[in-house]
Amino acid sequence: MTTTALDLGAQSAGVPLQRSDLPVLAVDLISDPSVLERIGQLAQDLERSGVGALTLSDGGLHPIHVASYLAPLTRTIALLPRTDAVYVEPFHLATQLMSLDHLSHGRAGWLLTAETDPAVPASVGRAALGPEDTAREAADVLEAARLIWDSWAQDAVVRDAARGVYVDAARLQYADFEGETFSVRGPAITPRSPQGLLPVLVTDVDRAAVGERVATELADGRVLDLDVSTGARPGAVADTVRQALTETTGPVVCLVRLVGLDLDADPLGTVAELTATLREQGLIAAAPSAEQSLRDQLSLPTAARTADPARRSDRGRLTSEDHA
């Protein structure tokens, strides 16, 4: 994410910060079956209120599944499931996220977390990993996912009925990732998704578990969490965001996430008040427009494909000159 210098002299309340890539405002929703009947309407209402993104946290239903349910019900709001990168099958996780990006027409992202509950590894037949191994595994899964996402060229699907050819094998490439505990050959079973490489973000609460390499080197940015479960005073929230945006070290804050929203009170009123205050003070990005991808919202560059002739899916037919 491109960063610009902040006007550190403009930190008093109500004075906009001079920054071109302001963070996106997000609201966290828990994937609890009890809220499933109203979560679609809530997502649409939050979208109309100008919220830039929804994050989906595990509450019983898989966050990716809930995000996929919301994708066709919404038009502009981004959808970022917060899901584990460790006790999973990396290939399946990567393709599920690709499918979400297709369903949402480029509005998908991933809040990467690393599971630390000791009951989880046993449920998938694995031994629990220590902190260092957990962080290493999270980094490996993220790197493998990006290779899988990048395995199809945008024009790989040719649909040449006359020749009976659907895909140009020369436009696909293997992931060929070798980690310490797993390997992925690839390529993906899903054509390249609208964003190519989905934005991957890490919340402050997940930073310790995923490790510094993921949080500071591999992820696309930081998520600042604001707990509004006990109420939210707009002025105090604005001060917290302003302080985070003026920090000159560490990952750039690119998502400001409201967590703990009371869905039985007046969630839309709370969000509307906070959104208005943060936008008036120039602390969050404008509401997304139609057909704007999450990468666009986050001011991330277009994800150009990295072509590697040595990994082409038709490499068995290549000559040594083709590999050069």
C-alpha cells in the first residue's frame, strides 16, 4: 500500500489529515446462525449508509460461506472473512477466496488469522503448533495462496468451440510451492478472479499469532479495531483513529473496523454517527462506488500477473529456449 506523509501539525480534533490513501471503514459481523435471517438486510443497510467493508468473524457458520451469501445481495461494500490460515487445506482455502472474489465482482479480501485454540488442530487430525511454527505456517499458506491466485492469466479461457479448446494451457502455471509441512502443485481449478491477488490484511489482535513476517512484510496492511460494545463517543473514536494514522512506524492502517456492535440496539444509528464524524474529519475514505474493487478502495496497485515460463502448465512441451 502506498503511503504519503501526514501533516503532523494537523492533529487537533476536527482538522482533516493530509493523506491520499485514507483507510476504509468496516463493520464486523459475527457469523452466528441466529442473525442469519437479518444479516442480508443489515448488510444492505450498512452499504447504503456508506460503510466501505464488512468483515465476517466466526460465530458458528464459516465466515467465507456467510460472505458468499452476502455477495449477490450487495453491490459496493467489500467482504472480508476473518479466517484461519493454519489448520486448513491451503489449496481449498485459496480457491474458496477466489470464488468469493468472483461472486462479489472484485470486492473480496482476507483477514488472515492463525488459530491458537488447542481444540482446533485435534479436530482436523493435526498436532498443535507452537508460536514459531504457527507463524511460519501462516506465512507459508499466504505465499502459497498468492501463487494459486496468480496461476491463471486473465485471458487463459479462450472458449474456442471450433477447436474444442476451453483453456489455453500456456496461459496457466503451476504454483509449485514447497513449504515445511505441505506442498501445493496447482494450478487453481478456478479462473483468475477479478482482483487477481486478493488484499490480505491483519488485525492488531491477530498480529502476535500470525507473526511479524506476515503482519509487517507479507500482508497488504493493518486493521485498526475499535471496540464499540460499551458505546462509542464519536470524538473519542476520531481521536483514536487520528493517533493511529499519524504513527510513522509499522504497517499502514488501511482498514478501521468497528467491532462489538450491538445488533439489538440501534446499530445503524451508531454507525451513521461514527461514519459522519470520521468522514468530516478526513479520517476515512469516501464510500465506495459501483464496480470499485477492494484493491481500489485500499489504494493498492493493480495486481499484474507474474508469468514464470518454468511453471507453465504445458511446460512438458517446452524447449530449453522457451524456458530461457
